[in-house]
Amino acid sequence: MLITDTLENYSLILFEWLKAHVVALGVASGVSFIVSILFCTLSIAYLPSDYFLLKRQVNPVKYPVLHLALKVLKNLLAVVLIVVGFIQIPLPGQGVLTMLIGIVISDIPGKRRLERRIIRLPSVLSTANGIRSRFRRPLLVLDESLE
């Protein structure tokens, strides 16, 4: 009985807080949606066209402190993008593209295989190449094998 009363009190407090801040939450949601679309569009447009090839060359950062700082920042951004992408799943294509960008910039094990599977989805590849063509960038190049 005590746990249900506590949960009920928390839910009432949360509901009241949401009612009091509905405008601020709506504005924050709209701004994050627009920023997400812009960031994903620019990320896809300026991603190297050979990024999804198996034998892609990568240039590492030379300074260890800068390398560590960039790694931490990009993984934090990746987590945010994956969560925002998951929230945007009901939007056609946008949620999957946002999660794909989050996966691309992250350092999670097995990410290359996962991102290559996602980009091979016809709707994702056509959307990404459509964005790239609007920016007059070369289309994404994929390997023929599925790994």
C-alpha cells in the first residue's frame, strides 16, 4: 500500500509539473526536432562517400589528450542522437536516420556491421542519397557483400 501511494504522489507531482511547463516543453521539443533534422542532414551530406566500404582508410588524431577529449564528446553526442532518434521513430525515416548518425559517430563494438545493415535498407539509402544529391555530393558507395 505504501509503494502505490508513493507512486501515485510522484505521478501527481509529475503531471502537475508537466501542466505548468507545457509551453517550455513544447518549445524545447520543437527546437530539438529542428536541430536534429539539420544536424542529420549536414552529417549525411558531408559524410565521406566511401564511409560504408569495408576497407576504408581512417586518419587518427595525433595528440592523445585531444584524441581522448574528442572521443568522450563524440560518444556523448552519439548517445543523445540515438535517444532522440528512438523518440522520433514515428516520423517516417527521420528517427532511423538520427539513430544511424548516432551510431556512425559512436565507438560501440560492432558498430560498422550495424551501420552497414541500416544503410542497406532501401528507404534509408534512398533518403541519404537524396540528401546528398541536394547538396551536390557524390552518392554513398556500398560493398556488394553483406559481410
